[in-house]
Amino acid sequence: MIPLDDTVLQALLIAVVALPLLGAAAALLPAPPGLRGRSPEQAVLRHGVTVTGAVLVLAVLLALGFDHDRPGTMQAETNADWIPALGVRLHLGTDGVSLPLLVLTALLSFLCALHCYAKRPPGPGPKGLVALLLLLECGTLATFAVLDLVLFFLAFETVLVPMYFLIARWGGAGRGPAAWKFVLYTLLGSVVLLLGLLVLGLNAGTFDMVRLAQAHGTGLSHTTQVIAALAIGIGLAVKAPMWPLHSWLPDAHTAAPTVGSVLLAGVLLKMGTYGFVRILLPGVPEGAHTFAPYLAAFAVAGILYGSLVCLALARRGAKGDLKRLIAYSSVGHMGFVLLGIATLTRTGVNGALYANLAHGLITGLLFFLVGAVKDRTGTGDLDALAGTTGGALYGRAPRLGGLLAFGAVASLGLPGLAGFWGELLALLGAYHPAPGLSRSAFLVFLALGALGTLLTAGYLLQVVRRVCMGDPAEVRPEALATVPDMRAHEFAAWTPLVVLTLVAGLWPGALLGLMEPAVQNLLPGVAR
């Protein structure tokens, strides 16, 4: 690691958050005269790669300069007055919980910009596309960096506008209704979230998230905590998404362009679960304890529901869309994250955070791969894919088929890959939930969650068999055309995700050692 002065760390964090916003504004400016004759479209796409690449470098430097001996301490803090009359401050900082999410966001944003440079999604010109991607990156990074409830809400809402336009303007079939459904669901959830944040901040006398975590509900009545927890929980659950508030997600994923799906699954879903850990659990612990069994029940319902829908989509003759299947799989995977949070234990919450990051890496990779398969074959329909590829992605595009199989087995939680540890720790947390929670109920949740892992393996292996290996009964001899294999830009974009999935699976202690002290500070007296 590189020891850096705290002033340098502050500057790095501010730059990480502000640079995408400045880059978005610059992307909308007219091209300099010297570039107008040299493909201005490519110039603005290169601008997106340059800005997101610079943000990634800064995020990596921030991670290297972070004091890993004190991961539970808030570092790189900036704390200045913004609206003194309301007690709102420009408060930024990072610890072992938020730092991995900052790096993940910067990485996926860079890979998406690289993907757009190599293959721009069909739609309007690239200026709007690049500006929206950078604004989306800015809002997401700010969500993980800010430490004031009002700033958190503003950053949380900032991402809605660019994601809406990415789906509505650059999406595929059904993009209009899907974009409206996305924005209406999330806006309604945001209204409830804002009410909950105001109840918490006004009654606690501060909007500062660090002070709220240190107070751990002191001075808040039980009724206030329950009301705040309910409102904040519903608002965050929509974004997570938690069953049954998930119905916007499959439509949004199916209609979104590849980069939209990658960022939606890899980054935006993490904002809701991050809010549970950063705000709800430490800020209103009694309210969290009251609703924990219900959260766990909804989480397990989501695990089973998502898995059963995926099984139905994967069967022959179902006309299931591969992007839609992965979207429903996200409902199940995020169910494990919510189950870990609901245990109110350090084991469970660490598992939830680990599963959060693993899902971002693995599902981001899967959406890149599905986009590549759809570009080559012209369809995402599983029945059509089984015939179009002749059941021979392994033979006709071995690297593409092998990576798709790798992403599938990583998603099902194969030991040795990143997806395994988060689900295991979430289930272990349910085996010994926090004091005061019904252990018998959580044992039932554990058993149902374990059943969900078996169902997940069932539908993902079915996808691998049909798309990569093939079923002779589905092969159409006239469709046995060569499928182009992985290209150079795809190799560059996907390799980091594969490597990090392997590293996180083989060396979980590095990430858990970073998160554990921060989680312990957020859950004093509750977690074990």
C-alpha cells in the first residue's frame, strides 16, 4: 500500500466524485475545431473512456492510500457547511464498507465506456450517451461517498434521470414502457425514503450519518425508530430490489442496452442495500430489530421466487429471454444480501456486503456476455439460441462459450469463486441471528435459502447445457453458422471481472478484513 497524507486522500475522493460530473458537462460541448474533421463521434466516445479511466485510476490510488490498518475509521473526510440553516453539510468520506463499492463503480463505468467506444449501442448521437454515463457514474459514486442524509438522497435520486434516458433512448424493444416503469417505481420509493430520512434526521437533531451511527439510536423513541425504519426500508427495498417490489427490474434489464444492464445490475442495485447497512441498521437499531424477521421473510421469498421464475424461463419451449432470466436471477441473489442484513449480525452483514460485490462482478460479466451473444445471433431467446448456435458455443466460439459457462457457475455460488462466500456467510448469519430474533424462524429461512441455492444451480446449469453445449433435439442444421469468437475489446473489458471473481473467491480474507471493522463500528451491541 502507498501511505498518503489525509489531505491527499481528501483531494482524491473529491476528484473521484466530481470528475465524472465535469466530464459529463464537457461531453456536451462542441468539438474543438481541430477534431471536427476527425470523426467527432469517436472523439466524444474516447472522451468517455478517458474520463472514466482517470476516475478508475484515482479510485485505485484512493484504495492504495487508504489506511488498511484502520478500515473501520472514516478516512479522506471532507466536512464543510453547505446549508447551515438546515444543518446540511458537504460531508464526504470512506471506510471499509464504501471503499470497495467506489472501486467497483469506477471499474464497471470504465468498462462500459470502453464497450461503447468499440460498439456504440444503436440510437441517438454519442454526446448524450457519454454525458449520461458520466452523470450516472457521478451520482453512484456520490451515493457511496457522502455522509449526510440529504446529500445521500440527492445522490440517490441523481441516477434516475440518466438511467431513464439510457433505457428510453438507447434501449431495445419495449424500452418506453420499461423506462417509465423504472422511473415511476423508483420515484414512488424515493418519496417514502425522503420521509423516513427526514423523520430520522429531524428527531435525531442531525443529518450526519457518522454521528447517527455513533449515537446508535440514542434519544430516539421506539415509535420514531419504527416509523423511520419502515419508511427508509421501503424506499431502499425498491432499489435493492426486494420481492414483491421488484417488478420494474426484469423489464428494465430486458429493454436496456448492454451498458445499461451492466450498470443497473452491477452498481445501482447496490445503492439500496448499502443504504440498509450505512443508515438503517446503525441509525434506527430498534426499528431494524422490529422489522428484521419480515425483511428476512421477504428476502427468502425473493430467493425462491427468482429461482422458480428462472427455472420456468430456462425450460424448452418457454421462449425465455436470456437477459430477462439474468434479471430475475438478480432478484434471488439480492435476496441473499437482504437475508444477511436481516440477521443483524456481523457474520450476516459481512456476507451481505460480500455478496453485494460478488454480484456486481459476476452479473456485470454475464450481461456483457449476453449482449455479445445477442449481437452475434440477433436474439436473446433461449429456444432460438439453442438452435442458432447449434448447441456449440463451446465448439464454434470456445472463448465466448467458456466465459459464459464461467459466469454461470460463478453466479450459482461454486466454491472457489466470489459468489460462494457471500451466500455462505448470509446463511451462517441466519443460523445464529442477533439476540432477540427468533432462531427457529431464521432456521426456516436458512433452509429455504439453501433450497434456493439448489434451484439456482438447476436453472444456470440448464442455460449452460442449452446455449453452450446444446440439445440435439433443438439443433437446426440450417442454422449451424460460425459464431464469431471473443474480440480484442471484449477481452480487455471482461478480463478484469474474471480475475477479480477468481481473486475474491480464492482470497476472501482480504475483502472481509477490510469490511469487518467497519461493520463492527456500524453495529455495536447488536452484531456478533
